[in-house]
Amino acid sequence: MNDKAETLDYSKTLYLPQTEFPMRAGLPEKEPALVKRWQDMDLYKRLRETAAGRPKYVLHDGPPYANGNIHIGHALNKILKDIIVRSFQMRGFDSNYVPGWDCHGLPIEWKIEEENYRSKGKSKPDLSQPAAMVAFRQECRAYAEKWIKVQGDEFQRLGVVGDFDNPYTTMAYHAEARIAGELLKFAATDQLYRGSKPVMWSVVERTALAEAEIEYQDYESDAIWVKFPVNDATSAFAGSHVVIWTTTPWTIPGNRAVAYSPRVAYGLYEITAAENDFGPQPGEKLIFADALAEESSAKAKVVMKRLRDISAEQLAGLTLSHPLHGLGGGYEFPVPLVAGDHVTDDAGTGFVHTAPSHGREDFEAWVDAAPELRKRGIDTAIPFPVDDAGFYTKDAPGFGPDREGGAARVIDDNGKKGDANKAVIEALIAVNALFARGRLKHQYPHSWRSKKPIIFRNTPQWFVYMDKELADGTTLRGRALNAIDATRFVPAAGQTRLRSMIEERPDWVLSRQRAWGVPIAVFADEDGNVLKDDAVNARILEAFEKEGADAWFAEGARERFLGAKANEPWKQVTDILDVWFDSGSTHTFTLEDRPDLKWPADVYLEGSDQHRGWFHSSLLESCGTRGRAPYDTVVTHGFTMDEEGRKMSKSLGNTVVPQDVIKQSGADILRLWVATTDYWEDQRLGKTILQTNIDAYRKLRNTIRWMLGTLAHDDGAEVALAEMPELERLMLHRLAELDEVVRSGFDAFEFKRITRNLLDFMVVELSAFYFDIRKDALYCDAPSSVKRKASVKVVRHLFDCLVKWLAPLLPFTTEEAWLDRNPKAESLHLEQMPAVPAEWRDDALAEKWRKIRQVRSVVTGALELERAKKTIGSSLEAVPVVYMTNAVLEEAFDGVDLAEISITSDLVISHAAAPADAFALREVPGVAVVVGKAEDRGLVKCARSWRYTADVGSDAAFPGVSARDAAALHELKALGRL
């Protein structure tokens, strides 16, 4: 017997972890297999089946644009959405995700022109021909279809689960019919009108642009100071000039007024000396804002003296001459001074050149003043000085078609400055109207598609009123502001941002001069009055439903839709709808029309730029037709910068490509980064940050792996809560606390809080504390040990809770772990979050163990020092002496084996004064430790557990082990396991 015991391999008698769940993740290889598994089993369908009858929770997908591979912004966005959908699905909801795509618009049209025509040396078709227009639109449709498939596969590779077999697209026939129908609702309620206003215009793209299509870039402009002669011989200011400043010299031909402010102090000045090659000379009298006179005189290299005050009342009565009135005709009209709220004395001259054709504030100031100006006999018509290609028209005499050499141009087809500024400046010099000139670098609006500067240009367009009173006495602006107040914003600052945009925005310009999109499917007369005919509208919508919006452009469309009214002078509108109207209407043909969804959505989530984009257009569209927002909650995320906080760009070589990260490390690494970042703000990403997440993932994975290995020995034994050791009850208490953190975190969309708490718990409290302590009992205790059974049960709960809590965040890893534990299971993602019993919560026990861990920290600190000195190797070689004078902390040790939780073979508590060289921590007063060696106390190392005890060899059957281990071996033998 003894010989056999001596030759027994004790390691084979231990309950050591056993699992095929590998330490090395191999995510790039495993994740695609899991994606295929989910697709083969139709996980999306199974999710709907298992959730049938539950309350719905709907996240409506803001549609990405279907024109290229996804980038890191897409990855961030889709992962966040997937986390939300999964978290609600696993918490008792039917959380349905329907992906969508924005398909219409200029970028695709440009791509078709480039790839199918320009690159091949072919001319773009004549789109005024119905057959050519329809064929071109079909090319655009095919292009979008290709990228929808590519992006859909890339989103699924991120772990996103949704109805990718039946997504919504703005180019689907039903969608186009619904978009047109929504427009007709605006027309039926008189919210749609044709007007002439200055709009943001892209010369390069030949179309009006919305605010959401604009970005601001550095730009160098010509700056000029221009003299406007006072046109009143009887005025006390006769012979003087009002001076304006502008950075758009090309708008001077469109000038119709000069704005001033009653809040600004003005004065009359006289030039006393001049040092310049052209312009103002001594004796000239000029009117300036007092705060800007000195700065302006320096620009012109003149010296001025102030003659007198000029009041706002005196300015209000003045009429000026146009600075180009001496050019030879066309500018002989009076230029009134008008009050403007936008005028300040912060920069310029205190007067603002007002060209109502070329600016919103100019337009509004002119329109506000128009009634009074007409009483004075002033023509208030607004000219059209610049055409769609950036050339001056006949409304800019001397610079348009009548100019020698042809019309001057503001911007050319490539977005470069034309010769308009030069022509205007030269003309001003010729008539002695230029006071000074310079250059200014500033932020200027550019098209976000072409990256070229835009202009403000008066042009007939279709608009939706923001402030017209509707049938219920409200306005679209008022409805939208009320809807914002009723919406939850995460973060809360989003509410203020969207509100300010709605408060300040002009009427919504809907028309675009392009080919690929849903048309403004109305008929109008010469004055812009829209035909309201239910039969005509029904024919339009029926055709769109069956044939798509191409039906509007087909041969004979006018006659087909007008029917008996075809002989009346109704004109078919050929403009295309703003694509933001398309995407703003997605709630109608997705949330309302799909039986698996609901209206309104519970949440919209997009980047913070969508306060002026999709959140904005969806709000206006829904408020205009339904009186409220199509969402209850709006969540926004920031943008991804590089590790230095710089914007990612190919030119800087600092982009992080999600496909590369997935190929190298796996999608769950990317998802872990998303889950640990402050996504509400701009976040950073690069190699160092990715490596930090890889390291954190490795620790998390190893914790899961150890639990799986331990649960290989789980026989399902139950231990009542009251019979469990305190340490096990402490872990269950922590699960109860974490359950609240997880559930409240998902409700608040605070994924970083969830992830940080779970990571800290797994790495610090489990791996470095609970598991470390319990390895001895789990590996070595007898099968009948209550401690071991209780610990296995707790690990079972730990695994179940942690894997399910992490499932929305790391779907691949958690699915792999779940299937390892439950090989016959369908999928973890069909499960619900664990129901944590209230009885697990034990705050008094937690407080007791907080004190215990304080003392333990002093012991482990002392052990680390001795290990560093190589006095000991394993902590089991030590027997610390704990000098305890802190009665409060000592009281916590009632019923607790401090040696066990310190992972030492023994431990002595002394109430004597601690030696001077004892180890102590300032933050734990009244506790000091001196580390002794187990061998010095006559303890012997157990060959099975490696603990040092006084009873090794007490059992003759197993002479090399402790009594505890010998008892375990006897049980194992009786069970036939030896």
C-alpha cells in the first residue's frame, strides 16, 4: 500500500481545470465560422420566434450611404447599435434590428458619371431625354445595390445581427412611393411652396445644398472696403461716403442696400493725409462705426479726424448711390440704409453691404425693410446676378454677357476662383469707389462631397415653410421645438444643440437639380401654385409603387398622371428631392409599414453631426406630417480621431481601417474598444490603444477559460445560501451589485461603465482574489466538501452571469464560451439575462469583507516584498505574523481563516507591539506584518496540495500528504477514481 502511495501521481487526483476553450483566441479564424453558424441557423429569425409576444423595443437604423467599403465611423456606429439591440433583446424585449441604406443622391451620380462615362471618354447622356434619364437612373440603382451587399457583409462581420435579407432602402419602389406621398402631404397642407431665395449653391455640382451637406474649411478671400456716396444733396452729409467691408467682392453687383445698427455709435470723419496708390484722398468725408474707424483708416493708409456724431435716426433717412453707378448704366438705382440685427462693430466698418441675392441675413434684412422701402418708391425686386454655373447674368450689368470677352465667373467647374473678384475690384478702382483692399484667411463653407467652396445664390427652389401657421394653429418650427422638449437626449447636450439649430434654421429648401433621387412629384402653374388633385396623386403613387420613381421621368409621364387635366397649363416639376427628405422619411416606410416594427422608434443613434442631418430632417418631416418626432430617445456619438487627437485622413496616414483590425485581431477587439470608450465624445484609436484592448481581452478570456475548466467538474450539486462559506456569499453579493450596474448601464447607454466594472471584477476580484483563494479547495478538497461544492456552484453562477452580461458587447467570444459549456445549445444570444435573486444582496457582509481585504492587503504586501527578496517563492512557504492593534478590523475576522484568504500555509495574529521593521500600509492603521517561513515552524510541504502543515504523514495510507488531502484521496478511492 505504501509503495503504491509513494508512486501515486498526485496531480492526477486533483480537480484541475479541463477545457478545450483555448487560451489563444484566434478570433480572425473563429469569428467568420460563428457568423456563418448564425446565418445557417437563421439566428435573426430564431430571435423573433423566441421573442414573440414580448414588448417591442425598436432602434431605427440611420441609413449609411451605399457607396464604398465601411470605415471606422461605420464600425463604431453599427457596434453601438448592435450592443443596444442585443441588450434589450436579452432583457425581456423583442428588439428588432432592420438595417437600412440611403441610396439616392449626388455621390452615386458622380460615381456613375466618372466610372461609366468620363473615365471612358464618353459623353454623359442627354438627361432631358426620358429614355436616357431612366437608363442613367438604372445605372445608379445597380451601383447602390452592389455596395449594399458589400456593406451588409461587412456589418455582419462586425457581429451585427439584423434582418439583412430584408433591409430597407430609400430606392425600393415602396420607399420611393412613400417618400413621394410624404411630399404630397406637405403640398396638401400648403407647407410646400416655390420661392426665390439665396441658397447654398455648388457650382461644381450644379445643385442647391442643405446645411447638412456643408463643411467649413480654411479659405483665403479678397477683402475690400467700398465707398457708397450719400445720394442726397440736401443732407448734412452730402458729399460724404458710407464705407462697407466685404470678403465677397463678386457680390457687389447684387448690392441693393447697406445695413446699420441702432446699437452702434457712428461718426463722420475727414481724411487729413493719405499714403496710397489709389483710393481715398485728403478732404474726403467718410462715415464709420467709431470702434472701427482707426482700424479701417490704417488699412487704407490714411489719417482721419472725427468731425461729429451721427445718430441712428440720421442714418435711417439716408439714401446712397451704388458704388458702380458711374460704370455706365445699370446701377443708377438708390441704395437705402436699413436697420439690421446682424450688424455689429466687432469687425469691418460697422456697415454691412447687403446683397439679398447672396446671403440669408441680407435677404431677411431686405425683405423686412421692403414694405417701407416701397412707400419710398424703391424697387424691392431681388435680382439673379449669378447663374448655376457661377457666371454673371444680365442682372449684373458690365460683368455679364454684355461684358467684353464674356461674362465673368465667380467659381469654375473645378471649384477654383474665377475672374469675378478681379473684374469687380478693377471696376471699383476705375470709379474711385475702393477705399482699401486686403486678404483674409477664414472658415468658409464647402460642399462635403466635392470639397469645393460654394456660393450663396438667389434661385427659384421648392421650400417648406418653417413659420407658416398650420390648420391647428401651430407652425412647423413650433412643433419641432415642442418635440425636442419631449425627447430624451443622450448625452443631454444634444437637446440644446438640436434646439438651437431648429430655432435658427431658415425654410427647408427641398429641391435639387440632379437626376438620381425621388422627384418633387407635383405639378405647378406659372406662379408656383401646386395642383391638388387626389386622382392625380393616386396615379402618381400607384405608378411609383409598381415601377419606382423612374415612372416620373418616363416618356408620356405628364399626360399619364394628369389625365383629363393634361390640356391645362400645369408644368411637371423635374427637380429632385433633397436626400435628407428621403432619409427623414424612412420612419414612414420602415417603422410604420413593417409589422415587425413600431412607430415611433424607441431610439435613434447616430454621430453628433446628425443633429443637423438625419435627426433634424426626420424631426421636421415627422412634425410636418404627424405633429411629433418619430423617436423617443436620441443618442449621439462623437468621431474617431487618431491617438494624438487628430482627424484621421489618408494623407496623414493615420487611418484605422476596421477590416484590417478584424483581420489581425478580430471583431471582438474592435467591439471591446467601442465598449470601453467615452463614445459620447470624440474618441481615439491607434496601435497603442488597440494593444491595450488586446491585453484587457486576454485577461478577460483567461478568466472565462478558468471558469470553463473548473466547471468541467461541475456535477450540479446544490448548496443552500445559508450553508455557504462567507466568501461564496460575498461573490453572490457582488453579482447582485453588478446586476444593477449592468441593467442600469444598458438603460442609460453607458457601456463603458458596464465594461469597466465587469473587467475590474473579473481581473481584480475573481482572478486575483476569489479564484486565487479558492483554487486550493476546488482542486484539492474531497468530493463531499461543502466548501468545494459551494465554490463550484458560485463559479457556475459567475459564468452564467458574466457571459450573458458580456454577450451584447462581445458576441463572438461569449458565444464560443457558451457553446463550450453547453455543446447542445442553439445560441447564447437566444438566452435572457440572468435573474439575480434579491437574497444574494448582503451589504453587511460586504462591509465586513471590505475590512478583511484591508488587512489582507497588508499581508500580501509583506509577502510581495519577501518574494522580491527571494526569501520565499510561493506564498504557501510563508507563515506571516500579523500584529493587530486595530480592534475594528480584528472584529471582522470572526469566523474567517486569514491564512486561507492570504494563501499562506498558516498565519499568526499577535496583539503585541509590532517590531520596527514590520511591514505596514499607511492607509491601514493598526496592522503590521512580519513574514516567517513555514519550514522554520516545523511545517512540512504536502506532496498533493503543496501547503505546509503539521499533519503531513498522519495517514499511513498516504504518508506524503496532509490529513485533509489523505481524506480526499480515501473518498476518491471509494468512488473508484484512483
